[in-house]
Amino acid sequence: MYVPPLPGGAGGRDDAPAGEQPRVYQVWRGSNEFFLQGRFIFGPDVRSVFLTMFLIIAPVVTFCVFVARHLMNDFPDSWGISVMVVVVVFTVYDLTLLLCTSGRDPGIIPRNTHPPEPESIDGMNDSGGQTPQQFRLPRTKEVIVNGISIRVKYCDTCMLYRPPRCSHCSICNNCVERFDHHCPWVGQCIGLRNYRFFYMFVFSTTLLCLYVFAFCWVYVIKIRNAEQLSIWKALAKTPASIVLIIYCFLCVWFVGGLSVFHLYLMSTNQTTYENFRYRYDRRDNPYNRGILNNFLEIFCTAIPPSKNNFRARVTVEQGLQQPRSQSRSFMSPNMGKPIGDLEMGRKPVPWDEPRTAADIRDLEAGLEGMFDEKEGRIAHASPDLSRDELPVEFVEGRAGMHSRQSSRVHRASDEVEAMAVQMATARAEANGGNNVAQNGTH
């Protein structure tokens, strides 16, 4: 989760005093944006929040100026003023829910500074027990949830096994508990700690649209009754009402449909990610506890505290990543497989033997060209690095190169270069000795 602070106390931002450890939000490795010194956390698409605010505030202001203001005197006992008061209060409430959804930690799981300890052994000791054991982290592992076996995945980015219902958001670059989806309208992931506010925001927006839609029609009907006009002529006298009616009608289909869909998800205790990926209608849902208990879990349980203190100072243990012991050879789950986090959208790079052999041949060609240029009098001083002339241990090591760490690839390349230099020097000395002997003979 942390990176070592830069010299002089700079931790990625300029507001850290010299000589002090930076705060967590200053060295955060996700794609989030922070405001008010880490008190608010947003997604990288935080600008969309301002667009959402505009889409809410602009029609409400239009309604207050062109509709509610004229309805204030049309109701007895000063009930007309309540039309404007209700829409203003409801708008403030809706925007507060929007900020609670987009500006808080959705349930981010802190990253590990190193992979977890391997639980299985992939390979045995060689004869004599001189070579280290090869450890491999399994790509997935099984956990039991309510008596049902659930498979959880290993996250290469966060270096942890994701808890059940957790997924890695490719936009925010974080693992989020009870990940539902990343909402571009609120600029934040929807997860364990803000799903309640997200649904309340969507549902209140639906009610706000219905409220404005209904009172626009009330205003049109009052114009029709007061002037004895047809409904179309009454609409023509209030263009603002026409615009608001069309706008609210379109928005209700979107936010209303979203409210109904999430109402179904809550009744079955699913997330959007699970609904589209796992299809619990084809197998048992281990999280479904009945309709009533599912709703109580969403709305009546305490929201767990954040696992991240973004304003805390980065400690030495958190900031420095300790290298693993060299007495063991550690293999990540992706060794020997296409490398890349598919959820992060990176293209996998296969570490196969043809690719490694091609890299070795390129190295050999480069060494030959280097010696031909630097030793003009020596023709083809670089040795023939064929598999027949290499040591047996080196050839066997090449056969298993695709299942070793990348550091061993660099070490093997250094051995090739050193061997080429030694053999080239030997040939140069031999050729020099032959020339001296021929000159002595003459």
C-alpha cells in the first residue's frame, strides 16, 4: 500500500514538511484523488461528480424560478410556499447523499508490501538437498461461506487473496470489499461502505424527478383552468414546464430503472458484479439470507470503519518494503503463465522458451558485433554459444527458464556475457601467441 518516501521528506506532494514522513494519501498507490488533506477520497473520474450536480441543480433552479414561484399564491393558507421549500430541501438531501457516496472510502483493502507466505510446495529438493525449494502461490484458493465453498483469487497488484465478494477495480486500481461496480456518475467505486448511500441517492433522485414532473403538470392544469384553454395552449404558455416534463420523463426511466434493479439485487443479496458474472439463478447464492434479512443487512447494520487512515503518517515499516529471504525461491501464481492482471486491462506477456531462446540469440549477435567493432584485428572473436558447447547445468537451466523469476533471467544473461568475454580473451591471446611464433620463425 505504501512506497518509501522520497529524500527530504517529499512523499509525492509538496505539502509535506521537510524531515517528516509523508501522509498515507500523499503516497497512495491507487488512482484516487484526495481533497481536504485526505479527508475525502474520490475516484480518478471525480470531474463527473460536478456534471451530476449540474444535472440535478439546473432543473431544480429552473423549476423554482418558472414554476414553484407562480404556485406559491395558488394554494390556500400559504401552502404554496411549501412547494418550493420541499424541492429545495430535497435537493440538498440528494446532493448530500451524492457526496457521501463519492467522497468516502468504498471499502478499499490495504495492499500488502510483499506477497503472502506460500501454502504449497511446487517442486522437491534435488539430491543432496543443496538447491532451495520452489514455492508457488496457488492462483485461487477455496473458502467456506455459509457452508458453501467459494473460490477466491489472488490479486497480483495488491499482493493478497481477495476476500469473498471483493474485486479489483481497474479504474481506481484498488481491491474493494463487496464490490458492486464503478459508477461514472458519482466518480467512485460502489462497495461495502457506500452502497447504502448509493441506493438512497438513486432512489431520492427518482423521487425528485417525480416531484418536479408532477408539479409541472399541476401548474399547466392551473393555467388551463384559469384561462379556459386547451392543454396544448396551456403548455405553450409555459415553455419551462415543457422542458422540465420531458427532462424528468427521460431521467425517471434511467434512475427509476436503476432503483428497481438494485431493489431486486438487495432482495436477493447480490451485487451488480455477481449478477452479471456468476448468475446465481443457476447455482446457490451463499449470501442470500431471505428478503427481510437481506434488507436489514443493507440498511440496518453498522457500516464498518475504514481499513485505511489516509491522514496518518507513513511509518518506516509501512514505507519500506523488506526484501524476501534469498534462502527460498519464491514463485508468484503467474509464473509459467501469461503475465498480466486481466482485470487491470494489461496485455499478457508469455514467458515461453521460444521467446527466451530468441532473447539469448539476440544477446549472442550483439556480443559478436561488439567484439568485431572493438577488436578490429580479431575476426569473429565471440565464441559459438550453441547448446552443445554450453555447460550441462546451464542448458538445463535454460529449459526451465519460463518457470523462474525474472531476476534469474538477468543472472543467466550475465553468465552468458561473462563466458563470451573469457572465451574471446582466450582466443585473442592464442592468436597473439601464434603471430609472435610466426614472427620469430621468420
